[in-house]
Amino acid sequence: MKKRVLAILLAVGMMFTVSGCMGKGGGEEETEIQVFIAASLHTVMEELGEMYKEEHPEVKVTYNADSSGTLLTQIEEGYECDIFFPAAKKQMDQLEADGLVKEGTRADVVNNQVVVVAGKDSGTKVKGLQNLKDARSIALAGESVPAGKYTRQALIRLGILEETEAVTTQQIADALGGVEISEQDNVSKVLSAVLEQSCEVGTTYYSDTYGYEEKLDVLEYVSYELTGDVIYPAARIVNEEADEAQDRAADEFLEFILSDKAKTVFEKYYFDTDVE
């Protein structure tokens, strides 16, 4: 009888030990996923990451935020990445052509809009792209950055720029009468240049103005007729270094990004989630 009681006590003790190791994650193995995001997604994805962490404390989500073109290059060079979330379809198309996108995982997540901005009450004469030449200085994302590409496309459709395979910053400056242009690596740097008043105006995304409403004036919401849709796709990336736990976590995090709960957060940050 004593042996039977001892066996039961030992069994119960083992159960407590195992449950103690499980923690909030219910026994899920701790893991880390690498998520490459466009710079314009940084703020919203930080909030979404915190929300996800509450339900999945065993998963560490690490972001690499930069211009979509830079992120594309890094992935092609072999940087470890589980999810790619750029600000344009072009970079995702390239990775698909490279065979680096996991089949069946690509989805359009949100739409954004290019805006022309200036510091609050700056007194600028600029009303939008049509009279951008009246600016003393302009912050503009480079051509490999989607926001820079969309801005160039709009200027071409307005007849301000000639349509060529590649449009340099100098060509834009010349077309605008020699105005000073400060080329930036990503939209976050464009925004900083305007906020710091090192540039009079700049073109960025509507979502980037979130939280800066008292410091910025939106001079123009550039129409989709000029830029085309500003679609942000997301997909799982082939990561040969990932183990089963990492792959599972990446799949689940992508699913979370596409959820109705996430849509509510995206909309708060001025993204349009009606992309179907």
C-alpha cells in the first residue's frame, strides 16, 4: 500500500514539474522568427507584435525594418528571414521569381497612400505635386524605395517628368527647376527630414503621419490614378535554417497578420485593409 501511495505522489510531482516548465505557452517550445518589414510598417507592427506576444509568450518576433529594396537584397544575399512584408508587389514578385517565397503563402495585406507633407504651419507655397517646384528643398525616397518609385510615377503621369526606365534624383531636380532634393534611404528618414525642418516638404505615406498630426500638415493625398494602388503583400520566405518550431511560429504569425483583429490595428494607423 505504501509503495502504491509513493508511486502516486511521485507521479503527481512529475506532473507539476512538467507543467512548471510549460509556462504560459502551454508547453510550446521557445523560438524566434525573423520578420522583414518595410520601414513604414514599423510602428504598427510593433503594436501587433506586442498583441501576438500576449498569446504566444514563447515566440520572440524580431523585426528588420528598412526600405523594401534593401530588404530584398538582404534576403537574396542569404539573410535569415521567415516573413517578408514589403511596401510594394515588385520586391515580392522578384523573390517569387528567385524561388524564395513559400508557395501558397503570399497575400495582399493593406493598401497605403502617398502624401505630400510639410512641417505644421510652415507657410510653404507648395500645395502638392503640381507645384512641388515652389519648395526650397524636398525630401524624397530613392528610386529603389517604393515610396520613391510611386512619387516618380505620379510626377510622370502629371507630365512633370519624362517617362524613362530609371529616374534619377538629379533628373527630378532639373525637371523642378533646380530645386534642392535630399534623397533618403527610406520613408522614415524622409519623415525625419521634414519634422526636423532640414527639408521644407517631402513625400511619404499617409500611415507615416500617424502620431504626428500636431507636427505635420498633409498638403496633398496623392490619388491612386497617379500612383496606382500602394499594396503591401506578405509571404513566408524559404528559410533552410528554421526548425519545426520556428516554421510553425512563422506560419501562425502570418495568419495573425491577416486576421480581423490585426485589420483593426492597421486601420488605426491609417492603412486601408480593403484590398480584395
